[in-house]
Amino acid sequence: MVNSTRSSNNNSGSGTPNKENKDLGTELLTPADVIKINEDQAQAQDNPENQNEIQDPATDETDLADDPLDASDTGAGESSHVHIFDHHEVKYQEEKARKKALLEQQLRDPSKAPSSYLDNSKKETLILQYVVNFNRQYSQLYPGRKELLLSPKNEFSVQKFVCTTIRPTQLPFKETYDYRSCARFVSDFLTYSPLDPPHELPTFLPSPTYTLKLQTGNSFDYSVLLVSLLQGVGYDAYVVSGYATKEITLMDETKTQTSDIGLPPPKSHQTSKADSGQEGEKSSTSKYKVKPSRFLKSVFLQKQEEKRIALEQKQLEEQRLMEEKRKAAQIEDDDELKGLRVHSWVLMLPGKREISEAFFIEPATGRLYSTENEKYLGVESVFSSANYWVNMQTCYDGLKGISFDLGDNAKWEFVLLDNTLPGGIAPKIADDIQVQDNASEEDEDEENGSEILDLPPSWVSPLSITKDEFELRSASGSKSVTYRNGRWEKFAEYHRPDGMISRITFFIDESAGFQGEIQEEFENRSDLISRDKLCQRTRVPAINKVSEYFDAGRPHGLKEHVMVNGKTTDMHFYASARSDGLFKRVETANKIMEHFVDREDKLIYRSVTFDTSEEDENSNKEPTTGTSHILKMAEKFEKNPDLPVHEDVAKKTYFVRDERIRVVYQLGPNRIVSSWREFKKPATEQPGAALELVNSFEVDVYAKPLKRQHLYAQLCQLLKSEQACLQAHKNSEREVREILQARQAEEKDITLIVSVYDTIRNNGNLPNEQEREPHKGEEEESKSANLDYLSPYLVNYENSTQLSKEEALTVKEAYLKGMKERLVEKANIIQSRLDEVTAEYQRRQLMYSKNADLMSVEETEEYMNFCNEALFKIHILEKRLAKHKESAPERYAQMDARLRADSRLQPAFN
């Protein structure tokens, strides 16, 4: 048991945060605000008499701002804060509490409960007497330790042995087959309620069916439900009763970074760092600056300097983390109940389902921890559906050095004599003489009328959950968790009309220059009519920036759409889905740039520059309806290996305002400058006069100058290219307007797609029995008319209705022989598939045993996923093979009876 020293709590009073928590789309909380709110909430739970002075964390200060009362009217500056709730919120909370109370009343109705919930069987009564005796002896031997949770009352106030409360069950959902996804399901499906008081064991332990229906529970309810599901799919899981820190018992995640739980980092923070690095590089290198002389550097010294800088940064980061941990430990040391807060979690032991080492699962959050994690301070007992073990080890420094070998009787004391080993394996007696002695003693016990004490079956009904409830994941369809630097909101599929399933709000970090960000994820936005394909949206409210990401399949191949202050700045496209190869379009105040890839004409870049100085009254319109505002257009091409250098164009620049065209060619081998040629655009009435105003520069001084007719042909070609470039720009502008109009229409009328395999939501679209009834008779008649199971065997006989005895026997034996061959062939196919999967599984298992120490984390994760999938396939194939072997003789006998009843084969049986 963990001993703790009580220290005075210096947190006197509490209050609401100073900053105003507005809507997510306008302003974000800072981490200090969130930590303050969490501390107030935790103090309110530890001090119930002060709860009226603590602001409810579910109510933000937007309610205060929206209320007609001013902040000064609420007693600003005083230690106590007055709640001002919106009447709609009050009604919502009252209705929610009423529904919960009604549901709890229905679940506790004795008339609707099974008999095993209301009373105990003879064997359960006997086990309870044994457990009470064990608990009495334990209390006398260890008076300083807390009582064990051996026989709590269930929801009907009936005492039950805690091991029989666990009901191993496998739900018909693939997400519950793996321990990670199963833990996430339990953490999302239930609503956590801390123990009250936090230093005492729960007064009653309901059944897992009650917890599933109510969708609310404490840590013990979570653990019992999760262990029931994990044991149902073959894991060696146990419920742990012990002590944990305040952070764990209150499910306080505000000290955890979002990156620690695998959430993606904010995109705007990464982009700002990259942009600052690029700006630094650009500022350091100017286009017209004279290049300094080359400075020779040692590569070795440069790498050493980089290592030194990386080491210093690592040390600074470690110092920062150590300082944060020190502050967190100091706050934790101020907890008066440190080491006394009762908590329950799940222990996973190796030996089953490819589990290689023991670890903990926190059922309230679904996160995994090592068995020596400092957040868990002590263990009193461990139990499963097979037995109950009491920890006999002393937890001096948390769980460091604690052994979880439940078979070691010196460290773990078991309650029941059978199933004393973990995994539910009873000890085997190898000595034949001892077996005979035990048998003789059992005979004497039976003669005396005594009963053998063994564990009775679970009194809980099999766990069940509908597909709707499983997809909803929580009672309200949404769940929110607040971390140190962000808030994660999860929504069930089809719960929101816009298809949002997740929203991560990253808080402002002024020290790092981070302005906050909101990441939203969507599903089922791929309607066949609108083809919305929206999958993610990122918002930065501080600069009013919105980035939308789309899956492949939109009409224009749109991949990403970035808007700042409501104006489009960037568009990214799926280049493989477009005929022009466009993959990026960037728009600034005076320039539009387009980037291409994999084009036949080798075009990689096109830009249009506008004159923003001459804005008229219609400046709010796009300045691309004509050529009056266009200063120049430019096109860049990648190198074409099939053309000589003096014909391979690298860049074309059309100076629309100056009426000039400039052509720059590709760099030749061993050249530092390129050849170029510039034409003056001719007047309409004098097309050949411009040839006198040609400026050019040729790198190769020995190259022959082009003749006049060649220059004229090139000029004509450039004029056509200019018109094509202008037309392409107009087409691009028209395409952008179509995309924006389509996005506006899609957001106004959002239609979520429903899978054809979703029988629940497609129930209204499927034809009912009355609609199918008129066509059922016609379908049966057509099937019977078109299909004759004996037709392949009667094709060689002229009169198939009148067969002789020999012909009828031949047909009968041929049909039965063919059917037998088909059944055997099907069994062989299933067996071959089973052998193939088993051989591959054994091969990978052998490779893993040889290279386990050399494999990376990704390779180990891939191996675990392969093992889970392979075991699932082996399980399914074994069931299919067993079912086929069981049904094959029955089908053969049924077909034999059908052949005997067929009128065409009656001569064979007369």
C-alpha cells in the first residue's frame, strides 16, 4: 500500500479565468486559461463545499458576454463568481438529467431484470461465505491496509463476488478485436465520473450491461467492461484496484501535449517556421548582389558544429521538460490525498494474442502505459473472471520493481484454490500417487456430503450493443477532451449535418509566436451528385485563414483551397486528374502564378502580372476580363532533350503594356548565361516592320544569325503563343469562378453519402415486403422454369420423362458422384487456403523471433497488424471448414432424398 504525507493545500479559493473564451472561430484560449479552469474543477471536486464558487467547465464565459448583464454587474474583482446560464442551456441540462434518471430507473426495474441479478444461487452463496471469511482474516493480518473489493453490491443491492461480475464477450464489430481500438471504443462510449469520495472504494459495482446501457461510470465500471471485452477476444486482461495520481483519477489531460497522444501538429506552425527560414535565406541572398569569394569550409567541422547545436537544443528541451515536470510534481505534492486516491485500470499480461510484455491500459482515456509509470502509485489487488489476487509487495516508489507474475505466491496471494495461475490455467498434478490420494479424499468428501468450492459462472447476461449505438460512440454523439495545448472534439458519423467527425483546437502559444489553429475532419462528403469530397479544413482565426482539403474525384481535380480574408490565395490540384497538368495556382494582389507538371509541351510555369496602381470604380471585379490591366505574362519550360539548345526555349515573357516579347533559351553545357532574343510587336498594318527592332544575345559567337524569314516565322509563332497564353489565363479565371460557385452551393446544401451496405440508414430507400410480394411469385416461377438440376445429365436421352431403370440409375449415380466431387473440392480449397495462411503466419513468426531485437518500431507495428489479420483469417477459415464438414453429409442426404422423390427417376427405385 502506498503511504502518503498530507501537506497543506495552498490553493485558497478559485475563480474564473481572466480571458474571455469566445467562439472557436473567433478567439482561442491560452494554455494558462485551460490549466486555471482545470485546477478550479479539480479543487471543486476535492472540496464539495466550494463548488458553488467554481465556474462550471462546461460553461464558458461566452454566456456571460451574451447575457444582458455587464461584467461589472456580476461582482467582477470579487473572489466568488456568479453563474449566469442561458435559459436554453438550463433546459438542455435539465432534460438531459431527466432522461438519465428515467433510464436509470428503467435499468433498475426488478421486473425487467434476469433472476441472476436479483438473488444468488447456492454456489454463489457458498463462494460469498468463503470470500467474507477471507476478507476477515486479511483485515486481521493487515489492519493498516484498505479493505479489498471482494463482494460489492450490484445495481439491485445484491452482493456478488467481483470475479463473477466480469462477463467475457466478443462483440460483432471488428474494432473490438484489437486491444487498442477496443480501449478507444470504451473511452469514447462512456462518460467518466470520478469516485466520490476519491479515497474510498465504490459502494456498489454494477454489471457491465448496466454500464453499457447507462453509458456512465467510474474507473471500476470502465475497467470491468473493458476486461470483459478483452477477455472475450482472447486477451489475458485483469482489473487492477490501486492508487493513482490526481491527474489520472480525475482524467485531467491538461498537462498532456496533443503530440503525446499521436494527434497531428498544427499546420500553420510548421508553415510559419518554413516561411521564416525561406525569408531569411531570401534576405541574405539578393539577386543583384556581388557574389563574395568562395570560402572553403571543412565538412567535418561543419557536421561537428551541427551536432553541437543539435545537442544544445536537445539539452534546452530536456531542461524545459524537466522544469515542467518539476512544477507538475510540486503541484502534485500539494495534493492532500496523494497516494490515497483510489483508482482502477487494466493490466495486460503476455502469453496470449502476441502480447510480448505486460503493460497498463487506462480505460478512461484508452492510452497505454508501462507497468512502472509514475502516474500509478500502488496496487492493492488484481482480479479477472477466473480468480482474485492480493498484492503482497510494498510499493515504496510507485510501481517500480513490482512484479506482476501472479503465479509467484510469495508476491501475490490468491483467493480461490483453483485457477491460481494467470490466464485461467489450473495447476496440473503430475504425481500419480498424489492424484490417487486426492481422488480417495474426494470420494470421502462426497460420502460426507461436502461440496467442492469452485468459481460459479458469471451472473451477468451476455453483453450486446446495437450498430447504431456502436457508431454513435457516446451518449450525446460527441465527446471533448482538453489537453495542455489544445482541445479534441470527436463526433459520431452522421451526428452532424456537415459530416464533421473530429475538431482539434490548438491554443495560442505567445512564447513560440503561434496564433492558434483549428483542424476539422469530415467524412461521407462524397455525394454522387455534388461530389463535394471535403475531408479536412484548417482555420487560423487570428489571420482569418481557411484551408480546405479534398479527396480525389472532384470535377476540376481540386485538392486544396486556401483563403485569407475570404479571398482565394492558393489552389492545389490533383495533376493526374487534369488534362493540362496543373497542380498549383497562387494568387497575390498583383500576380497569378500557375505550376504544371508532365505536359507534352514541357510547360512548367505560367504567370500573369497586373497593374494595381490604376484601379477604377469597378476595382472589386476581377481585373482579368480584358488586357487593359495586364502588364506582362510569362511562361517557363523545362529542358527538352530532343531539341538543340539554341531552339529549346526556357522562358517566354510577353510585355503586354510595352508591346514586346522576350525569349530566353536553355543554358547550354558549360555555360553560365543563356541566349535570348527580344521582338517588338508590329503594328497591324505593318507586320514586317518589327523585324528591324530585334534585340538579341547569342552565347555562341560562332553561331550563324537567323535569316529574316526565320525571324518572321518565329515572331508569328510568338504572337500565336501570346494569344494562347491570354486565352489560357481567361479559361483559368473562369474555372476558378466555377469552383468558388460550386463550393458555395455545396456548403449551402450539404448531402452526406450513405453506404449501400448501411442497412439501417438505407431502410427507407429499400423496397418493403408489400412492394416485393407481387414480384416474388414471378421470380420463383422464372427460376423453376429456367433451372433444372438434372438437365446436364438428361441431355443425352431423347425422352427425359420416360427413363428405363438402367438409365435412371445411371443419372442418379452420376449426379451424386458430381455432387460429392464438388463438396470434396470445396473442402480442399478451404483447406489449402488455411494451410497457406498458416504457413505464412508461421514463417513471419519465425522471422520475428530471429530479428525481434533488430526490428524498428514501424516494422514491429506492421508485424503485429499482420498477426492480428492472419489470426482472424485462420479463425474464419477454420470455422468455415468445420461448418462445411458438418453440413456436407446433410446436403448429400437431402439431395439423395430429393432424387428419390423425383418422378423422372422413379424406375430406379421400383
